[in-house]
Amino acid sequence: MLSEKSAATVRATLPAVGAAIGDITELFYEKLFAAHPALLRDLFNRGNQNAGLQKQALAGSIAAFATHLLEHPDTRPDVMLGRIAHKHASLGVTREQYPVVRLHLFEAMAEVLGEAVTPEVTEAWDEVYWLMANALIAIEERLYAEHRVLAGDVWREWTVTARTEETADCATFHLVPADGAPAPGFKPGQYVSVQTELPDGARQIRQYSLSGPPGSAARAITVKRVHGGAGPDGEVSGHLHAHVRPGDTLRVSAPYGDLVLRDSTAPVLLASAGIGCTPMLSMLEHLAETGHPAAVTVLHADRTPADHALRADHRALAHKLPEASTRFWYESDAEPGDATGLLDLDDTPVAPGTQAYLCGPLPFMRSVRAQLIAKGIPATDIHYEVFGPDLWLASA
């Protein structure tokens, strides 16, 4: 918890810091990458940096953590910290990088806020920073220990054994460890990072959910090719689609992610949109294999049936569960039995005690969460996964 002195200073300065946090984080990244260009080339997502998404996520996490320390001084925001730590571990972040971040973050803070950043203010916010950093370091090092890897050394060569074209823009890559050793276990809903060397020499990293059964000797990731619209196309997804074929190798991390099925006999609701169906398929595989005894509600929204990656698998896995119900929504070209439009829970029964899992674009998850809460599901029983920076947190 914050010291009493620092808490008073943070409370007094939080409005000013919060108002300027976007400018502070933008300048922070400029300083960080100027001093350490390899971090932008080989660790940070260049697409998110160009779009400003990572800046928003960092700003949101700092403001949310400081606010929590003031409003709930006897607890930690473990859900937020766990989600960040899993992402960091999948990238190989180490304890030695935190002082580097602190240096450039506080330089940016002093430059943006000027004379308002007195020694007393610096000391108080330094306490906030290290409370958050040390909590993340502890979680990340525990995650490394669980996978029996040295901190930061998460990478392993995997061989592509098959490639399946799911839709015009989605392909599934089936992988086995290149060294022939057993594949590490994972929990249904987790993801891996894939490190890809691009034509300019950069080794960019992206996360992809594991869509196969947790107990399989092989692994499967389904990659959606990102079309940038007004911005650039996704450089890693585009490279994988254009160049990776059976026989090629990929550098893949150990599995991470905190959106995992709870060990429970409670009813389950799985709601996804777009490529967000991939962690749900792994969950469905597990529920079917273990004979989940309670109701399972499977919901998905997409543009058209043709855009719905793994659509047949999605439905077939649900049919393995005797207490499962399935409903798909499409913006157009809905087939008989499917709905047209956006996902709407008005006529979908949701059993009391349901554990809900959401994955998809942020507006979709916000809408489904609000509908579930309106149906009496507590917010603590609604779990979500954001692909990319957690902008839900940034806008909280």
C-alpha cells in the first residue's frame, strides 16, 4: 500500500497527472525508442505504436492502478495486474527492463508537467510506479517458474505440419515442437506469442489463441489477416499468410493468458465475435472432453457465415455437449436457424450462477457484458480477453 505521505500527494496530483497522462506516455515512448530502438523493432507491436493504441493502454493502466491504491488501499487490482503480467511473460519481459521504463517515464512526466513535478511529487509517483512494477515482476517470475523457463527465455522452435484455409482471411497453422520433445500443457483459453522475422530484419511479436484441445500433442493457431483500412495492413498476419507453409518453423512462446475456464460445475456462457471464437473453441473442446454437467450457451457474431472462421467446428463441438445451446448472429447472409444483426440476449435464457467468457472487439464485449449484468450475472462472473492492448482498461 502507499505510504500516508505519498497517498496524500498522489491524491492531490492525480487530476493533473491523469489529464496529462496521454501526453506523458506519448513522450515516454518517443524517449524510450530513441534510446533503445531495438525495443520497437523486436518487442513492441509497431502497428499498435503507429495507431497510438499502446499509449492509451499504458496511460489507462497507470491511472487505474493509482486510483485503486487511493480508493482501496488494503487490496491490489490483481485482475488487471494478472492480465498485464501474462502479456509481459508471453513477450519475455524481464525485471531488468523496469528501471529503463521508469527512467524514461519520469523524464517524460517532468517535461510535460514542468515545475509541478517537485521532488515530493516525484517521490510519491515513484512509489506508485514501483508498487506496480514489483507486483508485475513477482507475477511474471512466477509464470516463468511454472513453465520452467528462465525469465525472458520463453521461445521455442515449432514446425508447421499443416495449414488449413478457414476463410478468405483466416488460416489455421498446426504446429509441433521442432525438437521432438513433448508440447507444454496449456489451459483452455490461453494464447501463445509468435515471433516473426520480417523483411526489414525486425522480429515482431503477436499473440494468437490456441484453438485446439489442451491435451493434444500438437498445437493449432488460427491467424486472421489484418486489413488496415485507412492504416497499414497487419505486418505479421500478412507475413504468415503470404509466406508460412508446412515444413517451415516458427518461434513460439510458452502458453499464457488469464482468460481460462474456471474449475467449476456452474453453467457456462461463451460469447465471441470474429476471430475471438478461437479461445472459445479450446474451451468447448475441454468442456466436451470432461463432460461438463451444466448448461453451456454458445454465442457468436460475425459479418457473414463465410467470414466465421472454424464455423463447422464451433457448432460440432457444441453438439458434443448434451446441455449446450448454440446461436450465431450475422450482419448479412444469415442461414436458416441463424439470426440477422448484432448479438442480442433478449430471448436467450441465462441460468443463475453462469460463468461468462467473452472475446471479440471491444464494443461487442461491452454490449454483451451490459446485457449479462442486466440479466443478473455479477460482473465478477464475466471474464474477457482483449486481442492487443487492453483499451477497455484504458477507457475505464
